Amino acid sequence: MRTNIIGVIGAGTMGIGIAQIAAQSGHEVILYDGSEKVMQNARHQLQTTFNKLVEKSKMTDQDAVAVMNRIYFVDHLQSFETCTLIIEAIVENSLIKKDVYSKLEPFISNDCILASNTSSLSISELASACKIASRFIGLHFFNPVPLMPLVEIIPALQTEQKHVETLQQLMESWSKWPVVAKDTPGFIVNRIARPYYSEAIRIYEEGFADFATIDYAMTSIYGFKMGPFTLMDFIGNDINYAVTHSVWESCFYESRYKPSFTQRNLVSANWLGKKMGKGYYDYSKEMPLPKSDNPELIQNIAWRILVMLINEAYDALHYKLASFEDIEAAMTKGVNYPKGLLAWGEEIGKQTCVDTMNRLYANYKEERYRVSMGLTNYNS
């Protein structure tokens, strides 16, 4: 199938990033957003990006001009009629997305693949809004798109298998690392990563440690690039809270994914993180130092969060949300974890992880601390 003309709907941060890498990979790109202001900003941002790449000698002047000239900024969905792949990257609202698909489909060819960059919505539900549901698929990039190698490919129940294979090959040609995920809430990364945030918040809410101490525990003991609170502020607390709530609700209010009052209150206060200058940390001030340097406390915090992550990864494997290899790649290449969680569990010893989960369950009597069947049953 031809994939030489790529359409991108939505010219926000994700849409701009997708348009950039598609154009740099040699494709003509048609970029659309319903807001003229957003489109003007997208043009400016892309030109600025290419200028910086030239300054850093990562692109020649001629290449920058050529790549920019391959991106067409359009103001009507009819402009997508020649596309062979269209990637939607708009607001995380299923009703708005479905409305766009219904308006788009009359203009595009029957063999054009239609993909959504959604991070948490049901692909099968979104596909149901399309007249040709078999050509619909999830294609989830990670921010910043040009730098993060991982792409989750999520077929809907209705998706033809050939489209999965086409997108795997295409993403590899874009120098991306594609993994295939089952259409379940959060897919691979946003589901398995939930304890990194939720257990950190739980530890804080119980008064064991402050934000800086918990962050320090994860970066100093296990080598995570960012602690959970720094990372939530970087992602945006509104986005992280929305994904948490979506996964929790979509998993029939599974207690492991339950949102926290702490995060909800930050969102209510508009303390959304770095983009607003304030979140878990106040970015107008120097970053605080950990309030405790007690080695036992630091170790216990890091161990508790890590084991929760490992348990979640084995749960994903048990329910076949993805293959062993794709789960490992997703967490190392999608959120920069220092090791694959499944191999990490084997290295530590799965029984050691089981014992820790059982101790937590005995202490709290909460289902969030139950041991995954994958952790007790899986043999590599």
C-alpha cells in the first residue's frame, strides 16, 4: 500500500511532532487544525525547529527548506483526499474525535488508513464511528515525538491485520520502535506506568515522605531519569490525572488505578506543573532538597514503587496486553525506564516481589496490593 502522503489532524504539540518526523522521513504532509491561530503557531514552531536543527548542524539549509516545503497547511478536511494515512491528534474526547471522523470520511479514499493518536480511549469505540471501521487503528506516539522512539500500534476489534503490518513497516522507516498493544485502557505504557505515579502519591499522602524525597529515592536508588512528581509536572498534572481517571473508569473502577485527591486538587487549583510554573513544585523557586536522607526510608520508598510496577507489568503479560518483548521495549523506550520491568522482576526474584506484595496486602487489606497471577505463574 502507498504511504507517501500523510495527513495530520490537529496542530498542537503532538500533531506538529508527527508532521515533522513524517516530513523528515520524505513524505508530503497535509496538516490541518480548526483553529487559525493554532495553525499559525504550528507553522512558526516547525520553522523554528528546522532553523535550530540547521544551527546544530543536524540539517543543511537546503534540507530544511525541502522538509518545510513538504508540509502543507490546509484549512479544509477535503484537502485530505489524496492521503494514504491520516493521523488524528486532537483533544482526548471521544465525541469530538468521532465527529471529525464522520466529517472526514466522505473526502478520503476507501483504502486510506485512519489512525488516532489517543493515549487512553478505546480504539474499537472510535472505529465504530467510521463507515469503514476495518481501516481504523490506534497509533500512539510519545512526547516529544521527534525524540521518543516508541510508537504503540493498537488494532481495534474491527481492524484488518494488514494495516498493523503496514504501520509496523512505516514506523520502522521513520526510525521509530513500534510495539503492538491490545485495545485495553491505557494500552501498554499508560497502564503499566500507573503505579509510578499513584504509589508515589499514596506514600506522600500517608506522610512517609515529601515530594523531593520520593523523587530522590527513585532517581538515586534505581536510576530513573525523573522522579514521579517531577515527571508528573513535566507531563502536565491535568493530562496525567485525565489518563489516570480514564484508565480507572475504563477498567470498571479497578482499585489499582484509583485517582488521588492530591492530584485532583492540584488540577482544580490549576497547578498543572511546569507549563504553569507550579505543580508539585514551585518553579519560580529553587528546587527543594529531600527532607530525609535516611537510607532505610529511601530504600523502602523505591522498593515499594518498583515492586508495584513489576507486578503491573506481569499483570499485563498475564492478560496478553502485549508480548514480553513489546512490554519491555514499551517501558524502556516510551518512558525511559532504566530496565525492562519483566526482566527486572526476574533479576530481583519474582518470589521476592510476591512476598513484598503480600506484606503490603496484609498491612492495608486493599485489593490494589494483590499479587498478579502473572507474577506467580509466569515462567520465562
